[in-house]
Amino acid sequence: MVFPTHKFDNQIAGSRVEHEFINIGQLLSTGYFFETKECDVQTGTDKHFYPGFPLIGQLPFIKTILDAAELNPQYDEDILHCNQHGLSPLGEYLVNRMIDRKMLIEMDHMSPDTATTVMDIVEQRQYSGVISSHSWMNTSRLGGLHSNTKRLIHAGGFVGPYNGDAYQMQGKVSRYLDELEKTPYLAGVGVGTDMNGLGTQPGPRFDSSSNPLKYPFVSEFGLVFDKQVSGNRVFDFNQEGMAHFGMLADHIQDMREQGSERVYEAIMNSAEAYIQMWERAEANASESYIEPISVSVLEPGGHKVYH
């Protein structure tokens, strides 16, 4: 599995924009701040951009210095911001070669324009090897699934929302299931911990003090689990939530007890659904399509005003 783009733009594609510290990282990585445009009518974003160098650009005296150094980008505060940049010709080549090689394409962190073009290629080649592993594609303006996410699901791709507590996961998983159940594919939805990316994990449910996960508990496979112990440290899910990977079993049991059978079964089907997606990718026999590289891509453009 490969991310064609992650937090920052590259010569392959534009990424999903983020503000403040991530925008500083964008500058350090690419030499320019995120170059944005107003999102289209269906695309929403929760990232608000403000004029000036992130966090400090409007402070007296510092603003004067940053203005002189042309390091205070100007953003329109009244619009929803999306990346100007989509998939480059080099990116089109990469995506096609990934499909040729039966590689899995991670869609999270792509700009809406990047994701649209990737899905155009994926649909043309009837390829299922596409993934949104921790719900980091753009949403719709109303907060529901973006059309690109729906296209991914109907192509036979795999989805998993960013992790949440047992109650939060009911809604997160259900919104994928509502679309997935319209397809012929196995209704399996993953749990995206993003833990290798230092992603935060769910704490205890708000009502865990009065309605706790009771220890020891027995999984549906007959395995008995008590509180996890490391040295002299005892981990209680009701006190700490999912403090480490070893407590995933506690988390799943909590979802089993507090949520619907539909959501629990979708999570338990996730490994098989992933394997079936991968098998479809391996079986793809579409004719190779490679777009030649003809232009250089993702140059900053020499301007400092972002629309």
C-alpha cells in the first residue's frame, strides 16, 4: 500500500490542506505555503485558513518582518479552502503503474482534485485496490460521505473510519455501511487507529463510571480477557480507554456490548473484506494505460496571494 501524497504537496499530487503547523511543514517541504482555492459546491473542509504566517503572522513587529520576507500568505477567511493542485502527469503515470503492479492505493490525505482524478483512472480500469484507512478524505458540505468516497466504495475499495469510542464508532461505521450495503461486496469496515502516525486513541466512554466494561470478559470466540498488566502497571479500559495496541480487544468488546450487532459484525468482517479487496486487485486484468510525462509539475507559480 502506498500514499501517493500525504501531509504535503509533492511532484505526484496535491494533498488535503491543513492549517497552522502543517502549513509550516508544507513551506519547509515544498518551499511554498498551501496554494488554495474555494472548494466546489459539494466539498466541505474543517480547516480554516487565516492570513499571515501560521500562528504568528499577525503579531506586531513580527508581521512587518514576515511581510518584508514575503512569508505572510493572504487567505480569504470567508471561503472553504481546498488545494489548487491535483494529480500531476507524473502522478497519473504512478497510479497506472501501481494498478499494473496490483499495488494498493491509499486515498487518504489526497486533495479533492487529486482523489477525483485517481478515481477516474480506477473506474476506467475497473480496479478495486483503493483504500481510505482512517477517514482522511474530504467530506461533503453537509458532513456526509464525499462523492469520491462513495466512488471508492462502489469500486470495491476498503474503508475504515478514524478510531473513536464505542458510541462514536456507531455513527462512524454506519455511514460507510449505508453506502457499502448498496454494493455486492462484503460489508466489512475497519478501525483506523493511525497509531503509527501518532494518532490519538479514544478514551473511556462518557458513561463508563456508571456503565463500565466489566472484567473479565469473554470474547465471541470464547477467549477470557482480564485487565492488561505490564510490570506493576494495570490498564483499565474504563479509566484510560485504548492506551496501547494491546487494549484493542477491550475496545472491540466495548463496541460489542454498547453498539449494534450490525456495526460489530461489520468490524469483525473487516479483515476478510480487506483480503477480498486485495484479491480483486490481484485479479484485475484491465489493459495497461500509461499517460506520458510531458510537463513539469507543481511549481509554486511565483505568486503569494492564495484564493
